[in-house]
Amino acid sequence: MESFIMHFAEIRLNNIPQVGGKNASLGELYQVFKGDGINVPDGFATNAFAFWVFLDYNNLWEPLAQLMRELDRKEWSNLAEKGAAARKLMLNASLPEEVSIELLAAYRKLCGDESWPVAVRSSATAEDLPDASFAGQHESFLNIRGEDALIRTVIQCYASLYTDRAIKYREDHGFKHEKVALSVGIQRMVRSDLSASGVCFTLDPDSGFRNVVLVNGIWGLGENIVQGAVVPDEYLVFKPTHTIIRKRVGSKDKMLCFGEHGNALENIPVSVSKQKEMVLTDQEVLQLAEWAVKIESHYGLPMDIEWAKDGVNGQLYIVQARPETVHSREDSRYLSTWHLEKKSEVLAKGIAIGSKVVAGTARILSSPADAWQIKAGDIVVTNTTSPDWDPVFKKAGALVTNTGGRTSHAAIVARESGIAAVVGCKDATTAIRDGQAITVSCCEGDTGIVYEGILPFREDKKDLDTVSLPEHVLPMLIISDPAQAFRLSFYPNAGVGLLRMEFIIASFIGVHPMALVKFNELKDAGVREKIEQLTSSYPDKPAYFIDRLSQGIATIAAAFYPKQVVVRMSDFKTNEYAALLGGKQFEPVEPNPMLGFRGASRYCHDLYKDGFRLECAAIKKVRDEMGFTNVKVMIPFCRTVREGEQVLKYMAGLGLERGQNGLEVYVMIEIPANVIMGEKLAAIFDGFSIGSNDLTQLTLGIDRDATQIAELFDEKDPAVLEMIADTIRKAHEKIIPVGFCGQAASDFPEMALYLVKQGITSISYMPDALLKGIEQIHMADIAAHAV
């Protein structure tokens, strides 16, 4: 007699027709990795044969088929009615005795005499395939205890084959309803209700960048992270160096736990101190990342993995794994970039999902039952979403939610549906009016922004197969925002020629470094309180600066690894430093900050040298601890050779010595004195980078911000061009690289021709000018070599 049960120990991926993708994957994980140190809870699954017998025994074939024939496939007006009728038929049915006997025997073998809770999950035979996967089509149940409860739950899983969303999904994907069976997986529960749980992606789920593992975690059972009920902790691990490059603390203000009675679950509030505590240690994050990479290697595909930590034994477990289905299907030949051409009042902010811009009418919905209000292209604004919302996304142009993180249900479905989303806004449903015209922007980095009104935007699409890198001149990027790095890494490039540290300090740190070093000397009580809040999870105040800066730099270094990333040390002017939290106390007031206390002059000065020490500590951490030896350092606004020597000596004393661990230190050429003393600067630095904005300003004696004489500011002036040519010549004489990172190369095609003719080594561009810049270098290269 054919069995109704298959144990994980006898299930592999080729058993998808019998147990569906989810259970086949669990069996694969259990068998392949059990002896490889990866913990996978044991379990078993009812097979498709058991489901067919269930339908036979209860005479359900024809009634179900009739309900599906009656579906309104044009307007879907009766989808909810027919789905409810189908589920009622199944919930009123009973499990055949022969199926029950084998099911309960397997349950007793799995759990023994103890009343150990199990997870009961649905796995359709057409679910979780690379070409047919959708988050949460069928039901899963946690904390199931006892034989009667198990039998009831198996029937509930069977009935979930006819949820509204599952019916619609099969219709959309061409699956015949009567050909899809439902397997039920029964797995020993990991007691994450007493600890933590979360998800891993073996790529960045928004950009598709494959060199990282994203780990999210929350307190308690994992349903809160899927439903987007809480904002999780986030960790980013770089695969090649196996190091954590980014950590963010989520709010995690509630946790889902077992209820006191029966099989119930309940959300309980989390204390403020526990909210600030990260759910995983660094060692645990790296262990999960290592497991995730092994699983990805076995499957040969990017993976979406669920993990849980047992609060009883303290062990980590993998409880599910499925192929990631968005970026694995993308055509990587084409690069689409979205550009918002105008901005307006900001209505809400949250986490950006994707990189699109969408404009349309806002529809405030409280439940999927309100979906009738939506017209094609409307922007759905709601508190949170669940799998019941999936049919709604077929019409929506974009999604905005109050709750959720990057791995919430809303985020996952938005990616799979190809729509823009901003999740975790907190106040979107109150800040946005129903029927209001809005624009959803996800093209501005990690932060998604909802603007008032219909704003103009454009999409640029480029066939990357038509782009080749020039042979003689390296096209590089100018970049400052870590949130853009993974997306920009897909552009054709030779690395980053200029990473501006100032943006990271202003946006990701926000505090003047000296206010952290001399925190106890701060006079402003309000500033002290704000800094205390920002640094509350750090052992000391300077550690906050070092950690945040190193994470920002490491994210960009990882995105372009192993290509070079040239990091310019901070080059704020005194008025800009003063604008940082606590900065006014430590900055002099200058009549002309552009020509004042900036650049190299600050680094060894008593007023700032302790702040520069923190910058160097962040660079050292990135290079020596995280392994990003592709990072080079650049010193800006170095007025004299002696000043350059002092800075290099001070850096060496801080552990950043030229040549040590391959460290190269460049200098910006932006002062006429730099050009005149080029030979001597080339003897102490490893490379030059020409900053045409300051070089033009100081060569022509023009304040580049002076509107009255703005027309005289010209990077193509013969005097400026002579300075550039002289710099390139001196660099070649000393056999060191010389790059150009000024705006002129982006603005003027003739500048590229001039630079190529002079023998420039690299030209760095802003992202929106890079592809055009590559074309210009190619044309200039042809022209230069034709002469």
C-alpha cells in the first residue's frame, strides 16, 4: 500500500511532485546539511497522494471544480464568495482514517511522549519553484500541540489551497486548480518564542548585488517580521571577506510568543532596553551567513532563508529555504535608472523598496476587502499587509505602509510584483489623504519619500552590452552615499575615484567628532542629551563615530570590491563642521571658510587632530579588520609639502603607514602651489587627483560661489588647462597615477579630449554622467591616437 507520509530523511528536491517545493526544500536541507554542522529541525510531510485520497473520501472533486468554473475571470467580482465556499467544503470534511493513523504515528515518533510544539506548514506542488513562487500563498500554523489539534490543522492547511490569493495566483500563472495538491509539513518547533528569529537573503534584495548576505532579526517568532509588524535589526555580511560591514538596530517593540493556553499565540510588548539590544551576536551573524552561503552554493541560486534561535538550548537553526525569485529572473543586460526632476512637500518617509518613481492617486485602505476602491495605477496606503493583500497588488502602482522592514511581506511582494514601495513610514495613513495626488520616490537611496502632487520624473534605460570600458583611461565614479553603492556597482566602471567622506559624516553620524572626544566638556545641555541618545548603545562616544563611518565606507568598498575605492578624508569648511551636532563649540568663525581652516591643515592641529584620529581609526578598521585593502586614502587641500609630510607621519603613528598592508595615500591637486611643487609631492604620495573646481577658483582668483563674476569661472581657461597639463606631466615623470575628479569632465566633452591627449590615468564622474563620460573617453581616445 502506498504511504501517505514522507519523513525529511527520505525527501529530496526531486520529490517536489509529492510534497511541494517548501517541504522538498526542507528535506533537502535536512539530508544535505545535517552532517555539515547546519542545524535543521526534523520533521515529516503528508504527500500529494494523501491529499488526493482526502478529496476522494469526501467527494470534493466535482463541488470544487464547479465553484472554480463559476469564477468571474474578468472582474473577479465573486472571487471572495467562491473562495469562501471552497474552503467551507474542505473545513467541513474529515481526514480518512488510514491517513490519520499514519499521520499520528509519525507525529508520535517525531515528538515522543512529550507535548512538544510543532510548526504545520502548507506546501503546494507548484509552490516555491524558481518560476512560480509567491510569498505566503497558503497557510502555516505555529505552536500546534496534541493529536486532535494536529488533525484539525492539517485540514486547515488543505483548505488554504483555496484562499482568494491562492486561487488568483493559480489563475494568473496558468496552473489548473485540480492539478495542484497540498502537502503538509510537520516540523519540531524551534523555541524562538523564547529568543529570536529572522530571515537571510544571499544577495541584497533591493539591488540584486550578490556579494553580500542580508540578515534580519527580531525577538520572538518570525511571523512579525514577515507581516511587517516590527522593524527588525539588520546585518550585512560581505561574502569574500566574511565580515560584517553594516549593522542597524530595529525598533522590535513587540514579540510574538506562545500564549498561556492551548495553541494560541500572542504579541507582547518589548522593554525599551531590549528594543535597543541587538538580537544576534557578531559570531551568530557570521555563522548564519556562512550557512547561507553554503546553502546558496548547494542550490546554485540566490536564496531566501528563514532562521530561528532556540531559547532553550541557545542553538541557531535553519527552518526554511527557497530560491530568491526577483533578481534571479532579471535580465542583467539592461540598466534602468530613475530620476526625479522636481521635489515638493514631503508627506512621509520610510524604507525604499526598489529604485522606481511612481506618481498617482493615494487610496487609504484598512483591509483587502476595500480593494474595490482601487483603479489601475493607484497607490495603496495602508498600515500593514498580509498574504490576503496579494490580489490588491495586481492593480496597484505603488505601496506605502506604516509598518514593516526590508524583508516584510509588503516588501517581498512589492519586489516580486515589480512595484515601488515605501514601508515602515509610521504615519503614512494619517499624513496622506485618500484621493490625494502623490509621488512615491525610491530613487534616492535607502530612504523612500512620498511627495505631495504629481511630480515629473524620467526613466533612463541602457543596454550594458553596448558599453565597453576604454583601454587607456579608467572611467570611475564620484560617490558619497552608501545607500546608492550596490545599485551603482552595476554601472560599467573601474572603481571609485572619489568617495566623499563628508556625506557619511553629515548623514550617518551627524555629530562633530570633537564633540564625541570631548563630550564631558560640552557646554550645551541640549547637545549633550542628543549625543547621549545617539550613542546609547556604544561603549564610549568616539566608538559611535568610528563604527558608523567605517560601516559607510565599507559598504561602498564592498560594492566595488576588488576595484579601487579612493576615500578622501574629511574636507568640510569650518562653517560646515560647525553645523554638525556640537560643532559650534569647536570651530573658529572665519570670514572666508573656503580659504581657511580646511583639509590637511586641520589634521595635525590641536583643534582637530583627535577628530582626525577617529577618521583614521575608521579607515584602519575598514582595511585591516574588514579586509577592504582596495581602499586608498586621499588628502585634500594640502597647501605645502611640509604639511603633507606632517600628515603622513601622524597617520603612520595611528597605524596608517604608506605601504603597510598595501596602503596607498593620494593627494588632491587643487592649489597652484600643488602644481608648482608637483615633483616633491609625487615623491611622498602614491598618486594625484586633480580637483578642477578649487584649482580653477585659485588659479583665476574667483570665488566659485560669487554670483556677480560667475561667468568668469571657467575650467577650460588656458591658465587652468596649463596647470592640469603640468600636473599630468609631473605625475608621469614620477610614474604615479593621476586622475581627474572635477565637474568639468562631466559638463564639457572637450575637456575629456584634452585630458586624454595629456595622458590622464582616470576620469571620475557623477553617476548620472558616467555612461556619457565613457562615450566621450572613447571618442577622445580615438581622436588622440589618430593624430
